[in-house]
Amino acid sequence: MTRTAIITGGLSGMGLAIARKLHSDGVTICIGARRGGDEAAVAGLHEAIGAPVMVAALDVRDTDSVNSFVAQVVAAHGQVDILINTAGVYEESPVIDHPDDLWDATIDTNLTGTFKMIRAVFPGMKSRGWGRIVNLASVAAHQGMPSNAAYCASKAGLLGLGRCVSLEGAAHGVTCVSISPTWVETEMLKQFIDQEIAETGASRAEVRAKYEASNPQGALVQPEEIAELAAFLVSDAGRAITMEDIQVNAGSLW
């Protein structure tokens, strides 16, 4: 039986890596992203995956957008079996004088957006007696970081949300888990590295080495490693893994 998966924010980073892996496993991929209507971004996605997949504009913060996107997927493929929430934002600010709009944007995207996506697909999964939900959290869900109140709060909220969803879905074949990575070598991290190079004048090798040294393994986690884990969690073999947060921390404590 071919499964259908929705991946939010799947145009880059870990979402894209998961899309590539699941597509190679025979899963029908449907990607929703704010840039889902950008022809260049969609063309790049199809090239990266190696085949055309369904892509549409999606703003997870907006209930109408969420419901419309899920309805498009159901109309095209009949059902949603797998939901992987990777859409997220990250921006730093200290608590003192923390802008309201930064807080709202972070919570609305990372936490509330995930809730809205789950709410939209959960009834169909429950009625069919099978479903897999994976939320992309972070080691920041467990550890605080200065100037990251909004991000840490949003990711910690995903853990509580996932526990509730897993309990409501347990008797109906629906699992809900989260993955909490440390630094992963994504486009976002590369932007942080570029910014630090511009601000400090350090070399790329020096800045990258600093991030590598943030965990005892001394190597950055790769998006494909997260994808392999996600693929197992959404498979039939992942049936008994629910209400769980799996840290991919390379031995780090943050």
C-alpha cells in the first residue's frame, strides 16, 4: 500500500532530506511551504528529489491555509497517512525588550502551526486506524539558551503537544513523536556561519570548527541522518514508538 505524506517546510534542510528519503522508499510526497508558489524553488525541489512531487503554498500559521492545503492533498491522493512538521523559524532576542512580533511569529509558526496541521489530519488518521506524526523539535526543547526564549519555548511546547496527541491516537493506530537535533548542517546553519564570518572576519573553517566542537563527536549532524530516523519512525516498524522525543545530539548537552 502506498502511503501519502505531508511535509511542511520541505523545500530545504531537514524537510527536504526527509522528502528525498521517503520518496525513495515509495511514499507519495506532498510539500507545503510559504514558498510553495515560487517556481524556482519548486524546480529546485524537483531536481533535488529527482522527480516531480506535489508542492503548494502553505502558511501553517493560518487555519484557512492549513485546511485548504490538506483538502488539496486529500483530493489528489485520497488521504494523509504521514505528517512531518519541519516548518520553523529561528531568530534571537534577549528577554528584556523582546519584541512582541518576534515572539508571536516564533510561537505561531513552530508550535501553533504544528498544532493546526495535526488538528487537520488527525480525524482521517483516526478513522482509518493508521497514522504517523513526526514533529521537528530541538535539543533547545530541553536546554535553555540565552537570547532564545521564543525558540526554546516553542520547541519545548512541541513535546507537551506530542504527548497529548500520542495518547489520543494510541488506541487508533496513530503515533506521534518528535526528533530533537543539535546543530544540523542545513542552509540555516550555513547562513549563521556566513553571518559570523562577516561580523568577526574569521575564516569559514574556523567558524565551522566551532560548531563542530559544540558536541563531543566533533562533527555536525547531517540532514540525511535525521531523514533516516524519520523514515523508520513513520514505517510500520515504528508502531510502538510514540509519546517519545528522540534527541539526535551527538553527545552534546544543549
